[in-house]
Amino acid sequence: LNTILERRVAERTEELSQSNKALNREVLERRATEERIRRTNDFVQRLIESAPCLMATIDSTTFKCNYINGRIEDFLGVAPENVAPSAGSLLDTIVSPESRDRFRSMINDIAVAPQGEIARGEFKLDDADGNSSPYRVGIVVVSRTAIGEAEEVLFVATPIDDCT
């Protein structure tokens, strides 16, 4: 009976040892994956922040800005935190009143467009002093709900004076 119990304990100990080794490998793989994701996210963040255009992600129904790069300060003199989600809609913050209806229509059109389609247009954006300037704008859906409705769109704008 002792011999049987000792054999079972040894077998069980070996099984636990193998399970422990497998878990340790999984932990190492997970850490390596997390590090790759962190490096990729850092790269994307640097890329977006150094882009020569204004970039923002916008909720397609509320027009609230989920993210905006620092170029908004360069182009419009508006601090990014003044366009953050708590600041209200992007429409009310930087889109000139005469461009708001067309801008809203463009977002609504791209929200139901096929995946990958880009909407392009020209709009006037307001700077911190209330002055309007023309911008070339591109908008594309970056995320959709499970039923295919647009959740978030990427807004890219460049002053028309800067375009060739």
C-alpha cells in the first residue's frame, strides 16, 4: 500500500511539475507579447503625434473627440485637452458654424459606407481666436459595432495653404 501511495505521489508530483513549467512558459510568452504590444503602441503614438496633420478619433454619433494629436495646438492654437471627451463635441469646438451641417452629413455618410471607404471634403475650422481657415479633411471608420454600425471615425485635416 505504501509503495502504491509513493508511486502515486511521485506521479502526481511530476504532473504538477510539468504543469508548473507549462504555466511558467505561458507567463513568459504573455510578458513578451505584452512588451511587443507596448512597443507597438508607443510607436503608433509617436507616429500620430509627429504626423504633419491634425488627427482625431471621433464618436460617430455624439461627435465627441476620443483622441486628438498635438497638431491642433500648432494649427488652431487650441490645447488638446480643450477638445478632449469632456469638452463637448468636435463640431461645437473647432468646426466653423457654416461647415457643421456638411461635416455632420459627411460623418453620417461614412458611418454607413463600406469598410475602408474614405470621405473627403473641405471645411472651415475655427482657431482659438474664432478665426476660420479652410482645411482639407479625410474621414474613415476605424471601429464598428457587432452589427456593423460605425462607432468611431478617424478625422485627418490639413490646412489648405499647406497642401500642394
